[in-house]
Amino acid sequence: MTQSEKGLELKVGAFVFVGLAVLAALVVQFGRVGEGFKHYYALTVRFPDASGLLKGSDVLLAGAKIGRVSGGPRLVPSGQGVEVPLRIYEYVKIPVGSKFTVGASGLLGDRFVAVTMPSGPPKSYFSPNAVVAGTRETGLDDLTKQGSALVGDLRTTVQNINATVTRLNEQALSTGNMNNLHQTMEHLNQATGSFAETSKKLDTVVEKADATMTSTKSAAENLQAAIADARKMFAAATNVMREATQGKGLLPQMLSNEQLANDLRALVTNLRAHGILFYRDSASKVEARERQQNSGRRQGGER
């Protein structure tokens, strides 16, 4: 073997060694082997349901890996949910109040534990071996379960609808009921026509009633006017009677003074008997003669 061949083999061996070293470094850095050289602290999260979450699943904080699931879900002693052990990188501090959720990469992706930090500056952090409550996001399996329940409800509803339609066809929409409905519609049409005719007659009656009401209103107005005129006439007659009985003229004196009435009666009698030119008082003599005769009759009657 020449010196040049030995140098070539040395270079090839050095190149292979460097390549293997780089490959080992990559495996340690990005593979599970490298995690064995990191320091962790333990947390336990209680989930109501951790279906699909396996040992070795990632623990992510804002999309960055901060640890892994160190074991499968274990049923809690009370039977209410499961406990999932986590291994968190020692340099990662999780604030108290953070939410732990079982998430999935898409509908069919692998499950992982997502950590959501609370808003505001952190006041304290979870200590190692702490027990934290977690929640679960809805995945494809949850949707499948809900869909199965929904399909069952839908089937029940469809069966009820079919039974209702069948009963409707057999009872409500039977031939006898349809005939009765047809007859009822005919009667309704006849009643509608009769009602239309009655409405026309009623319109005529209403018009006549309006005319009658107008005439009655005019008569009432005329009657009110006549009553007002009668009241005025009665008031005038009352005033005339009051003046005739209580006034100071000749008529009140004639009504209240008998002697004046007799004198006036005698004056009229004398004027009628003798006129104005040959006037003389013959009425007083006639009255005196009548008084004597009346007196004689009364005396003869007493005897």
C-alpha cells in the first residue's frame, strides 16, 4: 500500500467518523434519546376523559414542547375521571391558574396536552408533584358519539312523524271526512252568498234609517224652535197678566175696582141708548129700578 493510498483511507475514515458524530448529535437533540439527558419535574393532571392520550404524548405550551406524558391514564380512586402523569422540563415554570386541555392535531391527529397560561403577570407557579384539574376538547370520537345519539333521536322523530302521518291519512283524511269537508265548504259558500245578499239589503235599510234619522233630527229641531216660541209667548202673556192685575192703568183699576167697572158699564150703556149729542144718565135709573124690584121680590119671598 503506497503512502497516497494510506492518506486517502485516513481521510475517508475521518469523514465517516464526523458523519456518525453529527448523526448521533442529531438523534440526541431531536429524538427521545436526548430527553434522557434533560431534567424534569412531575405534575399530575386529572381529566374527566383522556381517551386517545398515550404515554409519550407531547405537552405543549403555546405550540412549544415543554414535556411529555410519562404514563398512561390511571383511574382515580373515586372513579370520577382519570389521572395523567406529566414530566415538565425543569426550566419551564407553569403559573397557577393555567388550563390543561386534551387536544388533537385535527380531527384524526394524535392527542396531546395543551397548556394555556392565564392573562396577566403570574403570581405563583405549580410546585413539583402538584395535582391539577384539566379539561378535554371535542374531537372526532366525541363528535361521533354525539352524532350517534343525534341519529338515534332523529330515527325516533322520524318514526313519530310516520305514525302521525299514517294516523292522519287513516282518520282525518279518510273518504268520509273528505266528503264531509266538501259538503261543509259548499254550505259555507251558500252561507257566504246569503250573507252578501243580506248585506245588500242591510245597506238599503241603513240608508233608509239614515234618511229617517235626518228627518227626525229636522223635526226635533223644529219642535225645539216651537217650544222656544211657546215659552216666549207664555212669558209675554204672563207679563200682560201681571200688568193687568198689578199695574197702574185703567185695566187694573177695572179689574180691582167694582164701582169703576159699574160706572164704565153705565157709560157704555148710555152711549148706546142716547148717543154722544143727546147723552143722559138713564142707566142709573134703570139700575135703581132693578134694585127696587129685586128688593120687593126678596121681601115677598120672605113673607
